Amino acid sequence: MPIHSMSASVDASPYSKDHPFPAKVTENRLLNKPGSAKETRHFVVSLAGSGLHYSAGDSLGVFPENRPGEVAEILQRLGATGAELVLPAMLKLAAPIALREALTTRLALAGPTAKIVGTLAAKATAPDEQAKLTGLLSPESKDLLAAFLDEREFVDLLADFPSAKLTPQEFVDHLRKLMPRLYSIASSPRVYPSDVHLTVAAVRYRTNERERAGVCSTFLADRVQVGTTPTRVFVSPSHFGPPEDGARDCIMVGPGTGIAPFRAFVQDRVASGATGRNWVFFGDQKAATDFLYQEEWAQYLAKGQVARLELAWSRDQFTKVYVQDKMRANAAELWAWLQGGAHFYVCGDAKRMAKDVDVALHDIVSVQGGMTPALAVDYVKQLKKEKRYQRDVY
Ligand SMILES: Cc1cc2nc3c(=O)[nH]c(=O)nc-3n(C[C@H](O)[C@H](O)[C@H](O)COP(=O)(O)OP(=O)(O)OC[C@H]3O[C@@H](n4cnc5c(N)ncnc54)[C@H](O)[C@@H]3O)c2cc1C
Ligand SMILES: NC(=O)c1ccc[n+]([C@@H]2O[C@H](COP(=O)([O-])OP(=O)(O)OC[C@H]3O[C@@H](n4cnc5c(N)ncnc54)[C@H](OP(=O)(O)O)[C@@H]3O)[C@@H](O)[C@H]2O)c1
């Protein structure tokens, strides 16, 4: 079957983003070794019985639930039981729902805005709270307000200003909709037709002296019980995918969780008997603890199914080594692959990595191809036009 024709059968399933499938997570495994600073997990989600299909390069959408502890604290601070009926403005519901349900599955508890500060200022009765809120809202405190909000979630505001009594309805009207998160699928349907594999970094950090947890990554890591909790998912088809022509070479740059779709690409190409070569650039903090799917890469290399594997360990030495450094170190070879028709793929962090990899690609084209920077820009544009330079960055 041509690789991308499988996405079409997503339409045949009764399940979609608007009607997600209650899937079972059948595996949750830590990929990092003891001593790592990272927490990257491998999940297997069963699509059995859903009629859902996917292609290598697609993503899985997951609807998360908020942490029960955070919901309980909000209820306690609102003086509510959770049974109160609310009609949150953002949800456009036909009928009210219980406050606990709204806070658990429907509304985002992070990202407070100036609006709630204004509401609290109008309601606070304690003079010190009033003074603080008014100060934050003054025109000259714009930066202060932004920094204050950046450090806080909604629960912090209820804790900081207890004299401002909000009704459950008033509170939920300040919250945004809880959105699903996308995860690059790390498996090929040719190998796992009714399972989807994911590679997820658990987001955990501290602000305003509170432990924070990324909603969806820790929903999967901590709250979904393997084999039991129904987890609402949908397949999000993508234009990102391995070359239709299996004879084409592939260069895949995916540090951290960016490796996910390339595990899928390699599985897919091996299973389809693609004859093109695979060149993988992976990087993470430390070789000893953060070499995701190390055994699988070793096997692919041993069998010649991955021709080259370049590894960039950023924290194994004083000076950072990143995937783009490995690209530059292999510039002549990379250029030869591109000139031979290779496809170039990037997945992972959008803010820094993908930009730096793009700069490195332009530099390599310019130096190796003997082009001016302007001609290198044209060359890379042409790669994109031919869909030979594709990115899946977040
Ligand atoms: C197409 C696509 C594919 C993706 N594929 C993957 C994948 O394969 N694997 C994967 O792990 N992720 C992937 N992501 C990212 C994923 O969708 C989520 O964004 C990620 O898991 C975080 O979601 P969360 O709900 O856990 O965190 P959220 O609750 O959304 O929290 C994240 C937010 O927390 C804040 N934050 C995070 N760290 C800090 C900090 N140190 N200090 C202060 N604030 C901080 C930031 O505001 C950040 O935006 C992908 C995204 C897209 C769009
Ligand atoms: N806050 C941010 O700006 C930011 C950026 C990226 C990822 N994240 C979040 O961190 C979590 C984990 O992400 P992840 O596991 O996918 O890995 P990651 O944090 O993106 O890191 C993977 C590897 O990429 C390296 N790296 C950092 N900057 C780079 C750059 N400019 N160019 C190339 N490589 C670079 C990292 O090195 P070092 O860390 O040692 O520098 C690490 O070795 C995700 O939830 C993601 O959303 C946050």
C-alpha cells in the first residue's frame, strides 16, 4: 500500500478529534536510565477496535485530565464540593455540568490572565490584598504583572487572595478550554497495525515555590493506569512522512523526543523493503542515561538498515555538542547525500534546535556547494518545494 494512502482510512473510523476513541494504554516504560536528569517515556496505545489507522509521520492527539490534587485544592479554596453545576463560558455547552468534571476534564488550570486579577481586585475585602491587586493592575506595572502571572496558575491566585470570594461560575468563566496535545507517532503501522507508540518527555518544573506538572505528559506518565484508564485519543494525519519512493535516501535529525517519528520512519522503510539509505542524527544530554531506543539502533546498524547514526551528547563534556555540530562535522557526506536526492527531515524543539539546524543546513549547502548565501537559500527553498526538506517541530 502506498505509504500515505493509509491516512485516508482515518475517515472510515467513527472516531475523530470531535469524537475521540477511549483507548487503553498498554505500556508505560521509562526510556532514561537511573541518574538521568530527563524523564522520557515510551507508551503503547492500543487502537484495537477503533477502526483508526495511521501512517508513519502522523501524530496522536490525546485529551488529558488535570491532576486530582490541584482540582481538590481549587474546590477547597472556592469552598465548593464539586457537585455545583456550572456553565463555563468557554465551553458553549447546552446544559450545565458539575464543577469537578469541568475542572478535571474540560478546563485548563494554567495560564491565568489579567482578567482574573481584575475580578479578584473587585472582590477582595482585605486591604493588603486590595493594595497588591491594584498595584499589579496599574499601567506602569505591565512587566511586573506579566512576570507575576508567568509564575502562577489559577490555584495560586485563589491561595494568594483568599478574601476575594468567587462563586464556582465566576471562577470557571475565567478558564480556557483544556486542549488535546499532539504526539509524533513513534511506530509504523506496517509493524504495529493496531498500536501506536509514543515517546513523551514528562514536563515537570517549579515556579512560585510549587511543583508544576505538564498536564498531558504527566497525565500519561502518572495518572493513566496501564490497561484500565480509558484515554481519549484521535489520529492527526500529517504531510510529514517518509519518501513515497523507497529508493530515496533519508537524513533524519531528531534530538530528544524528536527521535519519535524517525523510529517510525525506519520501522516503516525496513518493513516496506525500501532500498534507500537511512542516516539518523540523535542527541540528548548524556550517552550513559539518555540514549533512547539504544538497542534498536544497534540492531538496525548491525543489519545495515540504518547506514549511519550520528550521536550528539550535550552534557558529556564541558562544551555542548549538538546535532548540528555533527552535521557540520559530516558536511561533505551530507552534501553528497543531498545531491544524490536524499530527503532531509527535522523533528523536535522548534524554538532553538530546528532554527540552528536550519542555519547549519544553509551553511553546509553554501560551503560544500560553493554557493553564495543567497544561492544556498534558493537551494534549500527548492528542497522544500520538492518536499525533500520537511519539519515536524514543536
Ligand atoms: C506535532 C507535534 C508533535 C509533538 N510530538 C511530541 C512528542 O513526540 N513527544 C513529546 O514529548 N512532545 C511532543 N509534542 C509536544 C506535546 O504536544 C506537548 O506540548 C508536551 O507534552 C507538553 O504538554 P503538557 O500538557 O505535558 O504540558 P503543558 O501543561 O502544556 O505545559 C507546558 C508549558 O509549561 C510551561 N513550562 C514548561 N517547562 C517550564 C519551565 N521549566 N519553567 C517554566 N515554565 C515551563 C511552558 O509554558 C510550557 O508551554 C508535540 C507537539 C506537536 C505540536
Ligand atoms: N523551555 C524550552 O525552551 C524548551 C526547549 C526544548 C524542549 N523543551 C521541553 O523539554 C522537554 C524535553 O524535550 P526533549 O526531551 O525533546 O529534549 P530537548 O530538551 O529538546 O533536548 C534534547 C537535546 O537537544 C539539545 N539542545 C538544546 N538546545 C539545542 C539547540 N539549540 N540545538 C540542538 N540541540 C539542542 C539538548 O541539550 P541541552 O539541554 O544540554 O542544552 C539535548 O541534548 C519537552 O517537554 C520540551 O517541550 C523546552
